[in-house]
Amino acid sequence: MRVGTETLYRQSLANMQRNQADAARAQNQLSSGVRVQRAGDDPTAFAAAQRLDSRLSEIDGQARSSERAMQRLSLAEVAIDDAANAVGRIRELMLRAGSPTLSPTDRQAIEVEVRQRLDEVYSISNRQDGDGNSLFAGHAPGAAYVRAADGSVSYAGDDGQRLVSIAQDQTVADGDAGPRVFGAAGDDVFTRIEAALAALAEPDNALRSEAIGESLRSLDETLKGFDIGRARIGSRLSAIDNAAATREAEVLQLKTTLG
């Protein structure tokens, strides 16, 4: 997690916890007040108090949902960072592999590490949140990506996206399905890394050089995709932070209404 995001996470979490405490105090004030105990005491005031109590419960639920969404988004950002680092390392290796002075033994050593990085990205793509749910499988249960007997990787999730309520009339997605992060089927990060491995294995010098160049371009596209994914997460975390301030202001207004 980058320092800026971690700071934002901690500040937002503190704000949300304060929202929950304020809402709880307001609800307690409402429920323990003696001015309106029954609808017969003052029907209009009783109905208004019921509406306030309902809204305070909603605010408390939105604060809890915001906290869970922030945790999932922060974990997803860490995963994308780690995947970008792995792909960045593969790019470095492919640049080195493009040297005409490199021996077959050197290229074999590069191939070994590229396969290790491929395994690493596969593991990252199947990371879970604190409840054991996949970060990148959409609504589907189980792993986001699966590996066939031949080693090929495919997406096992769906394109679902959970929208959680963080303030009145405001929702935020708590994650993205795998293809939005790792690329569409047939042209995802796994296909591109496999293409890099094929380029390394090409025996013809000219064809290998051409294939490595193409691999470098596709890896650059993958890294750009990761940047876009991180930007989406940053936007959602900012929305959650702003929603915390909105909820806090609404709780204060409700407390004022309660007197």
C-alpha cells in the first residue's frame, strides 16, 4: 500500500468510526428521550422521531459498509501494486533477453525467472479479502482464476460488481472483476507472459528479436492497465472519505433536530 493511500485509509477509518459513534449516541438520545414515548403522546412528533431513528440506523449501516469497502479496495490496490512489480520485473528480463550477446544458458535462466513471476501473478490474481472472498472474481464464489493441466490460465469468475451504499443516494463499487484488472480473455496478462516465454524459446535470432520487441509492447500495455486500475481505486477511496464527512454533517444535523 502506498503511503498516501495508507494515510487516507487510516483517516477515513477514524472518520467512519466517529460517524458510527455519533449515530449511536443520537439513536440513544432518541430512544431514551421521555418527551415522546408513544404515538399517542404526539403523533406528529412520534412519526418524525421514527423517521430520524430509521435514518440514523441507515447512516450507521453506511459507515460499516464504507469500512468494508475501503478494506477490500485497499487490499486490491496492494494486489495490483504487487502484480505491476512482477510484470515490471518481467519487462526488465525481456529487455535483457533482447541482447544479441546473451548466451542460450543466460536466456534459459531468464525463462526460469519469468515462469516464477508468472506463478506470482497467478497467485496475486486469486487474493482474498478478510472474509475469504476473492478480490477479483466478481460475484462468483471461489477462485478468480484457474489453471488447466497444460498450464494455461483462465478467468473463472463473472463480471459482477458489488455496489455498496456509503451515503444517502451514493454508492461505490468495492472492487473490479478480474478482466478489468488483468485484461480480457485471450489478451490478458497471463497470455502476454506466455508470449514472452515463447519469444525466449524462439531459436531464430531475428524472429526472437522481433518477438521480444512485441512482448515488450504488450507488457507496457499491461502496466498501463494496472495504472488505470489503481486510479479507479484511488477515486473510490476518495469518494468514501468524502462520504464520511457527509455522513458526519448529517448526524450533527439530526442531533440538532433531536434537541
